[in-house]
Amino acid sequence: MEDERIIELFFQRNEDAVTEAQHKYKTYCAHIALNLISNSQDAEECVNDVFLTAWKRIPPEQPRNLKTWLGKVTHDSAVNLWKKNHRQKRYAGITQALDELQEAVPDFRNPEQETEAEELKEKINLWLSSLTAEERKFFLRRYWHGASLKQLAKEKNVSAHVIAQKMYRLRLSLKAYLEKEEYFHG
């Protein structure tokens, strides 16, 4: 079923919307969740929460791209679950990727800084648009979807060390860009 039709079903409050969305995107969402939290039971719980969230938020939200919207909801849900469980020291799945990015991106924890965080998001999107399609794909797969260096290396048929070096150079590029834009204060 086409995404536009699935979104129409959500707006009609037809429960088939959830069934169709799950049928089309459950594997995609599960892949993101599992990459980020490395625990299949919690990843499954996360994915179930994603479709419940879709039911609650569509409408009033109207996603332009259902797959991307569900991917973002999955990412946010997995990161929130990871943070909750990380306090209990249960996961290692996303720790390394977040530690790597911490050197390049400032942390906004204060609610008063939300506007600055939105501006940062726009700057990162501009930086991402300056990358080659392949660089952008691998950067997002690593730091948004939580893919391991080993997974990325296998896709590109190179060693994990080659991918690690590429990610390092991309993080340095992001950091330099954000410093130039006066968004990095570290």
C-alpha cells in the first residue's frame, strides 16, 4: 500500500493504518532499534511503541515521508529507551557512536537552549548536504541508525579500520564546520 493511503487511513482513524504501516516498515524500524539498543526484546518493544506513537500523533501530524517519519520516531524511542536503561548499565550498542559524536557536536541539555539546538540542527543539515551521497549515507547510517563500523565496512567491502578513519574525518569536518559557524564551544 502506498504511504499516502496509509496516512489517509490514520486520518480516518482506521486501525488498518497501523497494520499496513507495520507490514511495510516494521523490519526497517526494527533494524534501527536493534542497531541502537542491541537487545532484541527491547528493540521489539521499541518498535511496538513506534506504531502506537504513530496512531497517537497522526493526526494532527501529517508526515511528508512516512518512512523517514517512522525512522525518526524509532530513533528517538530507541535513544530514550537506551538512556533509561543505560543508567542501569544494560546496553553498549549506541555508546561508542554517541561517544564519537560527542567530540564534534555540542550538548544541549538546558530547555532554554532549544532554539539554539534547532539552529544547530539546520547547520548540521547544511553540512550534511555538502557531503557526497555516499558520505552522507554512511554518516547517517552510523550516527542516526546506529550501524556498526563492521556493518558499514561489509557493505563497502573494506576493513572496519577504513570506515573508522572515514568517520573520524567526517567528525573532524563537522566539528570544523560547527566551530566556523560558532556552534561548538568545547
